[in-house]
Amino acid sequence: MPPLPCIAFDKVCKKFEGIAALRNVTFDVLPGEIHAVVGENGAGKSTLMKLLAGVHQPDSGELRMRGQSVRLDSPSRAQDHGISVVFQELSLFPHRSVAANLFIHRELASSWGWLDVAAMRSEATRALTDLQADIDPDARVDSLTLAERQLVEIARALQQRSRVIILDEPNSALNEAESQRLFAILRTLRSEGVTALYVSHRLEEVFDLADRISVLRDGEFQGTFETSRTTIPAIIQAMVGGPLDQAFPPRLGRLAPEPVVLEIQDLIQGPELGPISFTARRGEILAFAGLEGSGVDELFRALFALDGPARGELSLQGRRLRQRTPGEAMRNGWALVPESRREQGLMTEKSLSANITLTILERLRNALGLMSGRRVDDSASDAIREFGIVADSVEQSVGTLSGGNQQKALLAKWLSTKPGVLLLNDPTRGVDVGAKREIYALCRRLAAQGMTILVASSETDELLGLADRILVLAKGRIRNEFQAGEATKSVLLRAMIHGGLMLPESPIDG
Amino acid sequence: MARERPSFLRRLRSIEEIGAVAGLLSICVLLWLSTGEKFANPSNLLQVARQGSSYGILSVGMTLLLAMGEIDLSVGAILTLVNVVTAIALREGTPMPLAVFLGLALGTSCGFLNGLLGVALRIPTIIVTLGTLSVFRGLALVFSNATAVANFSKESLLFQLGSRSVLGLPTGVLVMLLVGGAGHVLLKHTAFGWRLQAIGSNAQAARFSGISLPRYRVAAMTLMGLISGIAGVMELAFLQSGSPTTGQGYELYVIASVIIGGTALAGGRGTIVGALLGALLIAVIRNGLVLLELSAYWGTAVTGAVIIAAVAVGNLVKKQ
């Protein structure tokens, strides 16, 4: 008789704002195995892990542990069931000591209620020694390197005598040697019967480490594969799935190539980005592909001067640009539609008209220099019509609109500046299929009118369907270039994954 | 008519100043019922309005700051410093217009300094002004030797107007209405005001929209300084002397006025009409306690309680 699965997902569904993140996910994790979960960005991996961590609860379906149905309705409930999570965003308290972090919420105390600092310190030392980690338990966490912090997180998980450890992209911050040590620790834990769920983009490592691999695509479970009986191309095929759907309007046939209008030369910002050089033509849709941490976000921020002036040369239509603040970038004819519309894009409590017109207030003043309510309303009404935003009136607050309409409002806000260069970072995040189609058609229309569009996306389909050309970034540099039609999804994904691994790893400083 | 009632109620609730209006009306009715003519006679009411005008002038600037998510604790101290320094300038024989100009320039500089310190040293405004509150108040005490400065000529226009009425209104009230009108136009009808509210609503989105947060922060703090200067000069005109103890605790009454008026502490929007009503409410309460012959010490306690009640009523009405 096979052992009872340590964790069983049974028809688990989860929606966010009406968008399905997980659909009928059903698979088993066996006790004492290292089980990898892979998938593209946005496939639902992190959502699935957050269900186990007690951060989110499934809308329907069931979670079973050793045959028993469980409700993990809070992180502490998940801990009670022996589940610990090492998240991408480290969840330590940076200003406290290592020992204090290990015993947060489970402090050792004497019978008088005094904290037993000595006992906690010696326990911490033992836990860290077990992991062969040479870390001072009195050190403040913010004085440790990322790799050391990760070890502290794992030590904390083991301290809680967890039977299941979830690692969500644990080594995106680790160098090769540190990763290898982490893997050795995981193998040791496996031999002690601990179950590990391991989420990663790096397929080579997954094949090196995991016993079995489960694949998610668009929130749906694609299958569990025995590592010894499958291959990397087979897993990529499962991650990528079938051909592109028909959401993308056809590209424009052009008689003659348009002139190059945008030139970026040796752009550098901080240690993470650059040097990067590329050019773009008038009316071109240029896509940037890369995994988390590849530098695509940083590139867009640098181009819009969000983190202060970047090094390197930017020129638009032969004119060298001085671009030290977002305001200067706007005056130079740039617009950035940011990835997070609620945090970076919109004022959710304010009206549609206040949001849409924020970027063009100067143009809406009357002869006295005062804001003209009529012009503001007219401008907002025009935008609502032009972009097909469904709303009661221009006074409706943006937070009450659907995701798709919010996104269209955000696009309207930026397109009303009539930019020459449009930066789109994840322009269809969290919107439904209908709104996606409209946004794609809009991009094509704008390009046809001569706008240069730089687009990044968490969905490779989108890049393939939309772009005239795709640049692949890894570790802050351009690694590959594909023309439209030249790349397929698996080729692109492979370039994104390998792009990062082909480089010599640089040690990470704390 | 049954169909129109909900829409009337909803419109009532959508008025930001509803808490201040409700509070002001109910307190006035209570006082009128309990003290009768003593409260509800023109000269007393004008006196109340005069008292409210000090808070009122300051609350205009504070509304702008709260709307952008900032707060200034040093307004009362700037008022005192301007009040004392202008009086000293007059005592030393400076012509009245020049002395007034000096006072306003000093207030503006204090505000500019507040903004600059916050931006340059990356300290939240509330902390910066917690510090400068003591600095400015301390300087006022040093310059005045901790005594009132009154030995100067009171013949000039400033003091003629300061203690009298113009167009039937005490001069302080008139200045409050002028400053309030300007502030209202600035907040509701200029790009500057809209951007202040955008910053208060979502600072990150404002930055992504090309708005320079440090520049707006310094500008708003400087404006607050100028307004505090105006209030300081008006205080001098009314008291006819520079007093190093005036303006103490004003910052709390001013912030309370703005919040009673319906401006959100979290920022994003503001109402200057509400702030002026809030200032008036506080002045009415203090007047009422005098009329009811309660000890002045009770005044402080009751004022605090009424502030909480007014904000709570405002919230309740809106949520229903």
C-alpha cells in the first residue's frame, strides 16, 4: 500500500478579484520527498504555496495532510500543522538578533516570566551548527548576507520541528556555492523524513535536487513527473502548453523600415543594471523578457529616471536627453505605465477624472490659470470614450472599477500626455481576457500612429504575440535578441532561464 | 417625495464638513437654550468669531498640509516668534509696514526651514516640527526676555484696525476669510492644490506621475510659515503687544479644527470651509464654558472631548 500523501491538493480553486489564479489543482506530495513546483511567472506557484502557508484560503476544494482534511486559515494554524515557509521576501526582523528571530513568538522564559536569553542563545547556536552555518546568534540580522539570512529562516523552520518546509524561489539571491550548500541541507533533511516543497525557475537545479516535479500553467495543474523519467524539454513543453491563442491582432505589414528614433547607450544604474545598449524604431513594439530579478523592472525604472539619474546616454530623434527626474522624462515625451496599478499607478479613492488628468493638469487651466472643471471633465469624458472605460460617471472613484477598467484608466492617464515613447510594464496584469484584447489592439493602433512602445510582461505569450522584436535580459544585461516570428515560447523561456545560468556567478555581499 | 429622500440623505452624507456643521449647530443650540441672550447676541457672537480667527487662519495652511499627508506642529511657535519679533521691530522704531513685512518674511523663512530640514535630512515633517516648535518658542522667549513687548506707538493703521471692525466684522475675522478664500481657491482650483491632494492620496503614484515630492513639501511648508506669520501679526494687532506666551498649544487646536472640519488625517483631500467651521466650533465651546461660568481649566478638558465627539459624529453620519 502506498504511503498516505503528506499533502494532498484536491480540486483547489482560488480567485483574486474575479481572476482565477488556481483552477482545480489536484496532486499529492509524498512524505519525505523533495517535490519541485515549476511554472511560468503567474502560473500560480506562489499562490499555491501561500495556501499552504495559511496566507490565503482556497475558494473551493480541499487540502489534506496525511489523509485528514485541514483548514489553514492563518499562518499560525499552518505552523501548528508543521508547515514552515521560507519566502522570496525574507520574513525576518532585520533589527533583532539571530537568536531573537529564531524564537519569535516562542520565546523561552523562566517560570517568573523573565526571558531566558542564555537558553535561547545556546539553542540557536545548536540549530545553526546543525545546518553547518557559521553564524553568531547575537548578530543583528541586517548585518548578515542574504545567504546567511536564508539559513536563519531554515533554522527557524527546523526549530519549529516542521515536517514540511516550503521554499519559494529560495536561491534567487544565492550564489552557486551557497545554493549547493542549501541543497546538501535539504538532502540531509529528506533523509530525516522532512518533506520539502521547492518552487523554482531554474530547471537544471530542480533536476539536480527534486524527486518529483509538478507543473502549473495558467493556474492549472499539468502533471507530476518523476525526475528520473523525464527531461528538461518535456518539462518546458508542459510549462508552455499549446500554441498561442488568437488574442493578438496581426502585425502591420510595413513597406519600408521606419527610422530609428530611440538610442540607449551604456545605460547603468546601480550594481544590478547594465551596461545596456539598444535602439528602437518609430512605431516599433519592443519587448523585454526576463525572469524575476533579471533587471527588466530596473531597466524601466532607470529609463523613467525613477531612482535618480542613470549613467549612460539616452537620445530620442537624434536629440540627447537630460533625464534626471520622472518630471523631466515626461517633458521629454516619455510615459511609464507601472506594473502595480494600485500602488504606483492610481489614486484609488479619487475620481476617474482626477486620476486621468493628473499628468496633464497644466493643459486644463483656464485663462486665469485656475483649473477648469469643464475642461477636466471634458478631457476625462473623452478618455473614457476613447479607451472604452465602463463607469457611471467621471466622478466614480477608481477603486470601485473592475481590474480591466482600472487598467484602461491607467493607460488613459498616460496616453493623454501624448508620449513619443511609451513604457508598458506588465500592461495586462490581473485583467480579464476581454480587456486584454482591447489593450493589445490599442498597442497596435498606437504603434501604427508612430509611437515607440517598450513592453515588459510576466506573460511570455504576451511578448510573443505583441512584439516586433524581443530582447532577453538576465542579471541586468541584454543576453539575446529575437525578431517577431523567430522565437517560440519554449525558445524564449529557455533563453530566459539559461541566460542567467551561463554567466559566472558573482558572490553576494551583505 | 419618498423617492427623493434617500438621495437627499446621501447628498448630506457626501458633504465633507457634515461633522463640523452638525457639531457647531448642536453646540450653538445648547448654549442658546442654556444661556439665552448672553450667548445669542451680536457682540458676543462677533467676539467668538474673533477668537476663532487665530485658529482659523492657521487651519487654512494646516488643511493644505494634511491634504498632502504632512503635519506641522510648529505653527503656534512661529506665530509667537513673529508676534514678538514684529513687536520688537516696532519698539526699535521700525516703520509699521516694514515691521509687518519683517514679521511675514520671518514666518515664511521658518516654514521654509521646516520644509528644507525635512527634505535634506530625510526626517518626517512631524519630527522636524516637533523640534522647531521648541526652537522657535525658545527664541521668542530669548528675544523678549520672557516679558511682553508693548512700549511702542499704537497710532499706526495696524493697531487701529486690529481692535476694531471693518464692514461690521472684526479685522481678524476678515483676514481669516481672505486667507481662507485664497486657500480654498489654491486647494480646489489650481494644479498646485490638486497635486498636493494627489501626493496625500498616493505618494508613490504621484512620484510616478512626475510630481517632485521634495519640491511640493518645501513649498507647502513655506506657505504654512507665511500663514503662521499672518496669524502672528494679527495676534499682535489685536493684543497690542508682543507676548512670548501667546500661541501656546495652538497647534493642537488647529489640527483639531482641520480634522473636525472633515479633512482626512491620512491625506488625499481637504476642506478649508470645514476647517474654518471647526475653528469656530472650538471658539464657541470655549466661549460657552465662560458663559456657563465653569472654570477655565474645564475648558481644556471639555474641548478635547468635543473634538473626539465631532469627528466620531462625522464618521457615523458618513458610514450610515
